[in-house]
Amino acid sequence: MQNTASISSETARHVLFHYGRPGGYRPGSFTQKLMEAIDAADVVHTARLRTAYPELVDAMNLAANEPGGIDRLTAIANGTQV
């Protein structure tokens, strides 16, 4: 299970928007393009992006690869994470 303590509610809402989930909201165009790049990146490039944008990469990984990740991001976005 991934540690989500470093993911802000704002980032969680951006990632939810990216994946077309309720509770998300559209980030700025740079962040949208960055999320597209993270989605397209291989393992090596994802690691490089993580050095500059760890919170966003962690949130994207949670949504795309962790069971229950979308639910956890929703809880972070709503401020209800335990």
C-alpha cells in the first residue's frame, strides 16, 4: 500500500479530473500536459519525472496501479482520509 501522506487534496482532485472521476477539477494546462507525460512515460522516465514532481507521480501511480487508489484519492480530495 502506497503512503499517501504527501498527496494534497488539490493534487488528488487534479488526478481525479485526469481520469474522469467525480470530485476532480481541471488543473492548468501545464499540469494537464505533465499528467499526460507521466501516463505515457516508461519506468525510467517516470523515475526522472518523480525527482521533480514526486507528489503528482505518486498520485498518478496510486490512481492507475493501486487497488482502491481512486477511492483513496477521493478521500484525500474530500479531506476524509484516515
